Amino acid sequence: MNITLHNTLSGKKEIFTPADPNNVTMYVCGPTVYNRIHIGNARPAVVFDVFVRLLRAVYPKLTYARNITDVDDKINKAAADEGVEISVIANKFAQAYQEDMAALLNTEPDVQPKATEHIPEMVDTINTLIQRGHAYESEGHVLFHVPSMSDYGKLSNRKLDDMIAGARVEVADYKKHPMDFVLWKPSEDGLPGWESPWSYGRPGWHIECTAMINKHLGKTIDIHGGGSDLVFPHHENERAQGMCSCDDEGEYARYWMHNGMININGEKMSKSLGNFITVAELLEQYPGEQLRYALMSAQYRSTLNFTDDLLKQAKVALDRFYTALRELADVTPVAVEDITSLEVTQALADDMNTPVAIAALHELSSKIFKTEDQNEKAVLKGQMLACGELLGLLQQDPEQWFKAGNADEITAEAIEALIEDRKTAKKDKDFARADAIRQELLDAGVEIQDTREGTRWQRV
Ligand SMILES: [Zn+2]
């Protein structure tokens, strides 16, 4: 099956052709671990997880790496503010990141390299760049010399002269050119540092991704992903380092994919607006699966407007899908033989068109609600589960989904106890009491339904 994707490097939608179909390689820039991630950071994690699931379904092998930036001035500041060691901050938020990822139902990358564990590789890459005339040392710093690369700006589609004109920052006197960027900088005053040929210091941000990609995935990778806010300067600089540190004629990354940003209630997320919502805060109110659905409700390249309404729609849709699956609780699903034949797979293979994939799930549910045919039910259930797996949805027991509540809601135990009381009341022919319990549950947001198998309940 052909997968097409929009390649930022060419600005066009292209057919994805891996260098080696037996080992597809993909890298996504991960978090800088100094705080809890906000919903905007969660979007690339979810959209690229869906892409990873598609690649795994289509190709025999994928090696997917996502890094952890655990050396950064923001981490240094957070540690100084709290009066703790830098590693305390980095470890705490790396752990929190893993928890958020799991709650959003993301699969784990094959490799999660940490920057601090790859300092020798970064020093090597910097040395190579100096030897090849693309970088220079100055006052304990090492800088990449931007004019040394003829097609610098190709990824972000910018011209060097325009960039210089746009650079309003005061140029440090150790730089030869205003656009030259830091590969290494000296550390003092208890900041984290490592010995190097140039100074006791620490790496710049961009070099870590290049060094870790080269180590874990090779000189040329198939796909590099990240948020569109990373195209410039981070990815432009990564590409410059990668292309200039080797003889290979090939591209550093052959396909670049960038997800769009998130607005909150129609407004850009920003510190000044104070509308950063963390994933942890949202998880207190909503199941991770609902957040995941909301994050994939728009095509990944477009801006996603994150609102209460969007979350409500996600709940309604998931309720519908789980209702369909619950109807088929006693049906043994027929396994899907060829996943590429499914509409959901085809929608994802078309530059990851998740809205079309979701529409196909709705169609499947409609068919489930309509059919009386047992064989068709078994086939449809198999398809629904396979599509769900591809999207990272619908993998829990429908009963679990309907019973999951929030911290401020009536507990499942309390609900079960009331249902038992109601059963006793009915047996004793105390129908007024039975009705009162039904109402009490309804007031607490719980709907009950008497079936042949007993009383079923769900939160509404
Ligand atoms: Zn990166």
C-alpha cells in the first residue's frame, strides 16, 4: 500500500518510499524535561504515535526514536528556583512525561535516548564539523558557521539575507556571522558541564538530536517529525549539522513531517494569556482516551482548536463506538486478514487524514447498529477493533469505558451497592424504594438498564 505524506522539505505531498523497506527509521523531537507538558506538547506525541502504528502495520520493521532533552537552561533555572540538583528536576519530569504518554495511550518508542548520556557522541560530531570547516571555536564556545552551508534555509524555505535582516538580537562578539549558532558553550557557577577540547561546558540544543539520530538510526533517516514551531531554527540547524558532518550525498532526513499548533478556545496558547493547560490537569477531568480522540479530530497539519465542545464531541463519539462494541459483547470477532483493505487504514495512508478515519469508524458503528446477521456482526467487530488499534482507541472493555468516573463522582462500588439495594427492594415489592434508588443514581449521573443478564449501568 502507498503511504503519502506532506514533506516539509519539498513543500509537497509525496509517496513515502523508505530507503530500506525492511527497516524504516523515524525520529521525533521529545520533551525538555523541566515541567509538566501542556496539551500542545501532547499533540505531536499522539499524531506521530498514530503514524507509527500505521508504519508498523504496513512495514515489517520500524525503528522509532524520541529523545529526552535533560540538559537545558530551562532545567537549570527550574532547579535553581527549587534549590535542588538538576537531575532531580530532569528525572521527575521525565517520569511525569512517561505517565502522560501512557495515559494518552501512546505506544513506547523503540529508543528514548537521553541527551546527557550522549555527550561523547555530540563532542565527536562537533569535532567533525570543525575539521570539515563548518564550525569554529571562539572563547570556549563552538559555533556552526551558517554561510559554510550552501543550502542553509532549504527546510524552512528562508533566505539567509532575510534571516539576517530579521535577526534583531544583539550579536555576541564571539560570533563570525549573526546566524551562527551554538554547538557548545562554557559552563560556570555550578551549571552542569562536561570536559571537552574547547571548555568545561555543555552542548547546544540542536546538536543533541543530530548526534543521537546518527548513533541510533544512522546518517540518513526516513522520517523526522515534530511540531511546526520546530522547523526554524531547530530542524533547520539539525539538518545543517547532519548534512555537513558527513560525506553522504543523501539527505539527513528524507521526509520531514510537522504538526500544526493548538489554539485554546480560539486563542493562541501563550504564557501572557495564561492559557497553558497541562495534560495532567486535563486527565483529572477526562479519560486519556477522550483527550487522545480530541487530539486526532483534526488533520495533523491544521491548527486544532481545543475547546470544551471538542471534548464533549469526543465523549459522544467514543460512547457511540463503545455502545456498538457492547452490543457485540457476546460475539467473537473475526480477525482482519488484510489491514490495508480497511477504510481507516486508507485514510491514514493519505497524509494521515484522521478526520476521514474517524468518519469511517462512525460508518462501521452504524452498520453494527443495523445488522441482525451474526456473521456480519463478527466481521464488523473484528474491523472495529482493528481500526481502533490503528488509532490507539477502543482497546478497553466497553463496560470499563462506561463505568470510568472522575474523582468527584460517585464510585463504582457505591453504584453497585445501590443497584443491590434496588434489587432487594424489587424482590420485597417495595417499588417506591426501587424507583427512588433509580432516581438517586440518575441524579448522580448514572443511568441503569434492566436486561436479561442483570442490571447494566453507565455514566451519562
Ligand atoms: Zn530535535
